Amino acid sequence: MSDLSWAQLAAFNVTLLVAMAAPGPAFLLVLRNSIAQGRRAGVMTGVGLGVMAAIWTAAALAGLAALFDMVPWAYATMKAIGALYLIYLAWGMWRGAAQPLKASSERASRRAFRAGLLVNLTNPKSVLFAGAVIVVIFPAGLSLTDSALIVANHLVVELCVYAAMAFGLSTAPARAAYLRIKSWADRIAAAVMGALGLRLLFER
């Protein structure tokens, strides 16, 4: 590496892991899909989240975070769309709480990937977070190679964390416990997801 050091990359990873550990829409979506729909759906949810998070990091490196600062209405519009999507997901979870668990399928995996992609796509905070972290940790004037390494590193971290969650939460004991309390668990997840959407919608 030239301008980019391993210490800076490690600091970025630690910050990223701390952010991912904080309960939020992405964390909740992987948790719920892994337990309710199985390992494959959990992994595909994580792939969708990770791909979009890495794209946001690339956008932050390209200066999109600064653009959001200059054009506040663009950020506000994306934030509103993201909040409404979270509320839509919450409504779907609530409606399906009393329904029996469906077997995992290729279609369910595609839906899980799409849901993960959209949750992070409609979360403009991701690019602001990436922009802030990049400014603090990395030097200015990064080369294209260094920027590509940061983006690839971000994608790998996200995929590893969410895959580990999916494998851990899709075990037989975890799914058996979930089935015993499915109705309540889904309604609690829906309430939390809806609250996160409302918070995103109304916060300044």
C-alpha cells in the first residue's frame, strides 16, 4: 500500500464492527430472516446489506457525503423513502406473525437479498457514516487502488459478520425456540422495525 497503511485499515474495521454491532434495521433484518427463513435467507440478506454498504463506501470516497451536505433536500428525500420502506417491512412482519413458517426457497432467498439491498440503499446515513470515518481515518488524495481496497475490505467484513450471524441463528435449537414464540417474536420485531422507521422519518 502507498498512502494507505494497515493500521488505518484496522482502525476502519474496528469502527465498522462497532457500528454493525449496534442494533438497527440491518442487524434486525439478518437476525429475523436467519431464524425465520433459515441459513440461506440469512446469508443472502447479509449479501444484500454488504453489497450496498460497500457501494455507499465507494460513494463516500467519491464525495457523495459532501454532496448530501450541499444538497440537504436530497438527503431528506432518501431518508424519508428509507423510513417508509422500514415501516412497510414492519407491516409485512406484523401481518405474517400468525401465519405458519414457510419452507425456504430460491424465491425466498432472492427476496431476502433484495430486502437487504433496499434497507441499506434507502439508508443515507450509511454514506454519511462512511464519509465521516473516511475523513477521520484515511489521508486525503487516496489512489484508485487504495480506494478499491477499502471498498473490498468493507464488503468482506460485512459478508463475514452477517454470514456468521446467519449460521449461528439458523441452527435447529434457535429455530425450534423461534417456532414456539413465532407470533410474539414477529410482532416484537415488527414493532422495533416500525419504531426505527418512524425515528428515521421524524428525526432532524
